[in-house]
Amino acid sequence: MTSKPPEQPDSASAAASGVAAVLPDDVRRFLLASVSSIPYLEALLLLRSQPETQWSARQVAQRLYVNEKRAQELLAELEDAGVVGKTLPDGSQFRYQPASGELRQMLDGLAEVYAHHLVEVTHLIHSRGDKREQRAQKFADAFRWRKDA
């Protein structure tokens, strides 16, 4: 009689359980609810690292290795989230300027966690995207024409 090897968890659930064990609950919730992508997180942390600097989309694009249009989108998202503020009336310059002390504290905590758990944070952000893509695909599949229908 041969014994069956124990089932191994899939990599996504193993990663998720590792993330849950390492990341503080408030940071994990913030990442899942508020951070749309790695470039968004990198832009946030870049501006946070130099709070007195006024950043243009071009400067952010050069530092993050994205195109200028994407950098402008990221800055607009960060402004909508209350993370940055415009420093010129024409909206061409931004500065790190959290809308509240609570948000500032959360972002400080996020930066600390990211500095020590980069892999876990990126896995969490990517796993969330994977789930959205899976739900979108299931939704799209619901409208597929089938021969037997």
C-alpha cells in the first residue's frame, strides 16, 4: 500500500498566509483597499521620501521608469487619495501632503513595512490584481455563447 503525499497548498494561498503572518493588519487592509499597483506604491513612497520637493510628472516618470502619461495618472490618483497636493495653480507640480495626520501615520507605517517586507507587500498587491482579473474573466465568461445553449 502506497501512501499519498500530503497536499501542498498552492502558491497563491501559501503567499497569502505568509503575508497575513508578516504584515500588520492595518497595513494589509490599507494595501488591499487603497493601493492599486506597484507603480502607485512606488510613486507614493518616492514623494514621501522627499516631502519638501516639488515633483513634475516628468521627474516622477524618470525616477519610476514609466512614461510621462502614466506618471501624470499616478499623481492624479495620489491627489484624489489625499496623499499629494498641487503646488502650482496649473497642476504641473506636486508635493507629498497627506490630507490628515492619520493618513500620514498610515503611510509612515506602510513605508516601514515595505522597507522590511518588500516581497510580501508586492505579492499582496499582485495577488489582489489576480483576483480582480479572475472575477472579470468569470463575468465575461457568463456572457459567452455556447453551442449547447
